[in-house]
Amino acid sequence: MADSSLHLENQGDLGSILSKGTDSSAVADCDRTHAGSSVYAYWNIVCSVCGVGMLGLSQSLSRGGWVAIILIVIAWWMVLYLSIIVNKCLYQPRNRKLHRTRLTSIPALADDAFGKLGGWVAYFFQTWILLGSSILHFVLAGSNMNILCEGTSAEIGQIPWTIIFCVAVCIPIIFLKSMKDTGWTSISGAVAIIITTFICVIVAGMDNNSRIPEEVATGKTIITHNTVVWIGFPASLANIAVSFGANIMFPSIEAAMKKPQDFTRVVSYALTTCALLYIMIAIPGYYVYGDSVQNPVYYSLRDGVPRMVCILLITLAIIAPIPIFLSAFNLECEEAMGITVERWGRTGEFAFRALFRSLTIVFCAVIGCVVPFFDLLMTLVGAFGFCTCIFIIPIPCYWRLFGFRKIPIYELAWNLLILLFGSVGLIFGTWFAIQDLVHAFNEK
């Protein structure tokens, strides 16, 4: 097993901020016998992060105004910082007698820092994110497929298509044994997302030169922009949190790397790639379609082949991360429940695994069919789950494990800004999302 003290020395830091507080005493690394390459880890991160969240960034600008671009940049920097300090904390458990090896997840980190209560709180929000993200993907896939089949006998409705996708995804998920097995889905999903981004930007530019001016001239469309909309900042922040919200899975992705010392470099490249794609798709979408831009953004494109290609590609892309989200949830639950070959034998382990994972898919399908409002569901999941688990929980864990007094004052100030950032999204974003959902159900 690798020596984690070497791991921490070789792993690059995010500036001088992260160079403080490393304990020289070592804990054993996790088993990396079947680990994958850093390239797979890069694509896992890109595909996990660049999911449905990026499709709502233009609408995030419409809710918060042009100033919300700053939120995207701030969120990128904060998530990159938090991803690296969380990874450092995994090798810095307080209870060395209980945790002789690297911690496995954010809930395990919270459990080590604050006991069982802290662990269960973090586990609740992590579960909210993993299952909530999967539900979001299923809902959007069902909606997209129904649009693709419009005017044909296959136009059976969003809910039936959502159920069909749940059944289709259930089959491969049952057989996934580790995060390494999701590498091929990550690469295909990330490529589809990148292509979709370029199509949306190109078609938006074409609309800006032809369709939009004609509709504005005839009074059919009114394009408006705002510099800042303070009341819309929480909802904007919630959607941006969703777009950067996969770092709860980074411990699992890092555990599946043959070279964990590459993690800082890999996560930096991956999140920077995501941030560039986000800015690339958010600005043209809001500039061309203004405050009327829809979520997903390709719903605002002109009817035609490019729009249909976007819908098709993004449908393929959003299915790809589902095995990653659900595998992270299932693997942790199965470990906690003792569903292993050593305990139950190969046949028994497979039977329990298949049953548990099938029930997980059924749960996602039921929620996706009952709450089919994609954009409103995204805001709620982002505000309540992502803002808490991504921006709030890691900071007190970091203080607890490395010592509050040992952290430089400038880093503490940065930490407090992150907590404020997440708290605003959590409190106000959740409140507005619930109000919008209640309104949508009343009008249904």
C-alpha cells in the first residue's frame, strides 16, 4: 500500500494556501489494485460536473443579471479549493486508531471530525445530491426523448419515457463493481456535452444575426437584459452550485486512480475545462435570448436539425453520468451493509446487489414521475443539497482536522466567504424553489 505521507508531499497544492497544516504521520492508502488511469479520472470529473447544470447557466444569468458571470468564476475557484482540501483531509483523520487507512468520502470525513451525528448529516446531503442528480437526468432524458419523437407513434409522453430510461440504466448499473468501470461512459458523455456546447453557441450566433432581429422588429419577441438582479441571486447561485456540484464524488474518483499524486493536477484541469465550457455557453445564450432564455438553453434555439442534434446528444450525455452518481451511492451503501463476496459468496452478493440497486432505480423513477418540473427541481436540488454539501460541510471539517488556530487569517477569511456563499444559496434558494414548485403544482 502507498504511504500517504508521500502522497501528500507529491501532490501539488493550490498556491500557498494549501501548503499549511499537513501532518507528517501517515495513514495507509486505499487498495488501488484495480485502479484506472489519470485520463479516466479526468473524464470522470468532466462528465460528472458538466451535466444538466451547464444547460441552465444562461437562465442563471437571466435570474441574476450579467453580474452572475462573476458567480460562475467564484464558484469554480471555490470548488477547486474545496476539492483539494477535502482530498487532504481524507489522509488526515483525527482518530488514527479507528481510521488506519484513507477516509473514503465526505460523510466519513464528517464522521471523523464531528462523530456519528456529523457523519449522518453529511450522508443525508450527499444522498440528496447523488439521487437528486440522477432524478434530474432521468427527467430531462424523458422530456428530450418525447420531443425527439414528436409527431410519431413514439410520442408517448415524458413520464413513460422517464420510466423507460430508468429501466435501461438499471441493467448496466447492476453489474458495475467500481468507479473504474464508468470510464467509458464518462468519455462518451463528455464528448457529447462538448459538441452540444459548440452547436448551441453557433446556432445562437445564427439566431442573433437573423431570427431574433426579425422577431424583435415585428414585436413577436422582446429581448431584455439586466446588469444585476439582487432578488434573483439565490436562485442563480443554486443553479450554478448544481453545475459545479459533483465534487462529493471526487473521493471515489481519486480512490480509483493508479497515481493519486496526480489528483490535484487532474481536478484542476478538469474543473478549468468545465468553467471554460460554462462561460462559453452561458454568455451567448443570455446575450441572444435575454431574460426569456429557457432551461435547458437549447429549448430556446430555432426549430431545425441543429436543435434536434443538441437534444439527441445531450440525451446521450446526461445518461452517461447516472451510473457514476448511482455507483458512488450504491458502493458506499453496500459497503456499510456488508454486501460483499466474502460474506455472502458470489451468488448471494450479486443477488443482494441487484436487489438494492433495482430499488434505488425504482425510487428515482417514482420521484421523477411525480415531480416532472426540470428547471424547478434543479433549483431545489441545487439550493438544498449542493450548496450544503459542496460549500458548507467541508469547511468545518477542514478546521476540525487541521486546527482552526493553525490556519492563516487570510485563508480563514476565504473560508468564511465560502460559507456565506453556500448559506445564501441554501436558505434563500431553497425557499424560492419551494415556492415555485408549490405554484407549479397548483397550476398543473
